[in-house]
Amino acid sequence: MQPGAARTAVAGLHGGRLKIRLAARAVEGAANVALTEFLAARFDVPKREVAILAGAHARAKRVAVTGSRRGPEALLALPSG
């Protein structure tokens, strides 16, 4: 995760992990909220179906998305923004 980017978008793979740029700043949890909203929209699930399992205060996070018919590889194929 890269907070404070010009726009929210998938940046691709970086070091074996998916890198997502977020327009939100890492202040008072704003970047985590933006990440949750972004992933919920991309996977077409309600925000409550996206959970940050580990790394809530770090750039590297482990996230779970439940109830989606889309697999993680579909996130890379979607247009950014």
C-alpha cells in the first residue's frame, strides 16, 4: 500500500505482493478506510466483507475479502481508478 498517491489505483506486483496506491493519506486510519472501500468496489462486495487481518499500522497488509465471485487475479486485470 502506498498512501498519499495522486490517485487510487492498482500499481501491480512489487516484491511478490500486490501494490495499491491510495489517494488517502495515512492519517487517523484514512488510508485503511480507502483501501477497504477500494477493494470492496473492485470485488463487488459490501465494505463489511473486507477485513484487514494484519498490518493495520503498516504499509504491508494482509487482507481478506469474502463473498466475492472474483478471484484475486481479477484485480490486476481491472482498469485502474
